[in-house]
Amino acid sequence: MNPHLLRAVFLLLTTAAVAVAQTAVVVPNGYADLEGTSASRTPFGWSSGRVQYLVDGSQLCASTAVVTELQLRLDGGNFNVDAPVAKTFQCRIDAYEVPATPGTMSSNWAVNIGTATAQTLYDGQLVAPAAVRTFPYPNPWTLTIPLQAPLVYLRANGNLLLDLTVTGGAGDNWPADGFFFHATEARGEVTRIVDDAACSVAGSALAIDVPQVAGNGVVGGSLNVTHTATAGGPPIAFVYHALGLDNRQAGGVPLPVSLAALGAPACALHVDPLLGALVPTSAGGQVWPLPATPAAVGVPLFTQAIGIDFVSGALVPSRTAWQVRIGAATAPAGPAQMVHRSNYTTQTTGSLSPTGYYGLVMRFVGAFQ
């Protein structure tokens, strides 16, 4: 019997007799119900592609993981393009336990593998299904890869390297949800969750932004949210900024909620507004103080705004809304890293981010101890 399969059977029998706390783990941790901070067209957005995805073992388990499925989801907030059509690939996935870390990963495929032994998890046809973006983000886990052999990972042996290659696809439109975390600067993890250009009132429009600069959104500091008003109709003299902890429901009502009752039928509320601040449009934005307690690191915040013309009573909701996970006071170590190449045809290297940690938001289904 294959030694990896034998080990898998033993571990599955062992975990069946023990209460296992988790049956699924999302990497990066904390993004199971949050939209990722980036997106990736590789590997499923091209006719062929290769990805080496290196996961820090602490993201998966304390000691052992036995994984039976890998799942991915359509990006929502970054590549807001037409809905992807179904695509069929030939796909191979190998797994390795390696000494490399997300911070030391190479752009060379062979260097990352080193002398590690492959576990072949999947080798055959794979369908990336047609999908439709659905508010609130994140989108469902619509791309499931049922492994033909279970992935057995022992953390003591190193970190987990997944090597995924697809060929024979067609089209260029299946961006998967992804992440990017800056490697040298402390900042919040920022994601745009709405950008609806149709949201305007009689020619006036409002957009908000969260500048992705060092220090913005860090615990013990502040969150700076800027606004830009375009007054083609009612002048926007003031902006009411809202901040909340949820983008799924507000007061028990599922989000988003149409704002037609406020005279803005093309707009919607996308966040639960727990806090609010009214500022003159000329102020340029709102600065929210953030708690200094370390427990606040990783807490997600959601922000949207509404412009006000007190003369006419017109209300102009912002067409954009944002998600921010509060960052630590120091730049984080990477939860994972990805080397990737679109249109892969046996090249020896791929692309590696020079400034941060970049990769797919991936759901591992199985047993974790």
C-alpha cells in the first residue's frame, strides 16, 4: 500500500475517535466570511497556468491535517467584471512538506520543492463552474476540488506546498478571491466590497476610499476614510460617515437594503451603521480612532457614507463601501505566499510579489488537530 495512503487511513481512523474541533480551515485565517484583499486570475483565468501555494503550517493545524477537498470562490471586490462562464481544464495537484516559509519562497519551482516527496492529490479533468457575484461578499465556495487521494500533512515535517497546474482551458475570466498583505509596513487589511457606478441621485454622486498607506487601520492608531463628492445635481455640503461590524445584516435585516425610500433607488446600504460622524464635505473625510488593545487586531470594520444637501433635503449614498481588518502595530508574517505563471508551458520560474504576501483564499476541508 502507498505509504501516504496508509498514513492517511491511520490518521483518519485516529481522528474519528477523537473530537475534532474543525472540519474546514480557510487560509488566510479570518477570511471564511470576509472578502479577500485581492484577486488572482491565475490559474483559472487562463488557458493554462501554474501556481505554487506555500501555506505556513500554523494556519492549518497544531499537528496534523487530513484534507479531502480544496475549495475556492469567485472574487467579488477587486475584479468586478462579467460573470465567469464554465471552463474545463486538465489539472494536476501535488503536495509537499517543505522547509521553505512564505518569507523565503523562491520564484523557481524546483527550488521550492527541493528534495521533498510529492503526494499527488488530483490528476484529471477539472471544471471551474459558471458563477455570479452575489452580495454581500464574499461569494460562495463554488469551485470544489475533491481530492482523489487525501492530503496528509504533518506540521512537524515543514510547511505545506501545493503545486497546481492547469492546461487546456479557454477564455480569460475566472478571477478567484485572493489576498495581499504588505510585508514591510503595518497597515489594516483593506478591501473594497462595493463599487456601484449606477449609484447617484439626480446627477450627484459620492465615493469613499480607505487610503492603503502605512499606519492606516492599525491598532492603537486611526482609520482614515476619505470622500469625494461630485455635485451634478444637489450640492453635497455634508457627509455622514458610518462605521459598523457587519456587512451581512443590520438590525436583523439582511444586507444589502435598497435606499429607494431615501430617494436613491439605484443605491443600497451595505453595512450595519453602528457609529456615525457628520463632517463638512470640505473636510475631505473622517478619521476614526481605533482601540489600543491587542485583542482588536483582526477585527473587521465596514464603512459607507451618505452625502447630504440640507437645503433640498437630498441624500446621496456613497457608491463605494469598504471592509478593513484592524492591523497589528508591526508588519505581519505571511500566512501564505504564491508563485504563479499564466500561460504556463514548462517555464522554470513564475512571478513572486516583491513587496508582500500574495495568494489565493482557499478552504481546506477535512480533519484538523
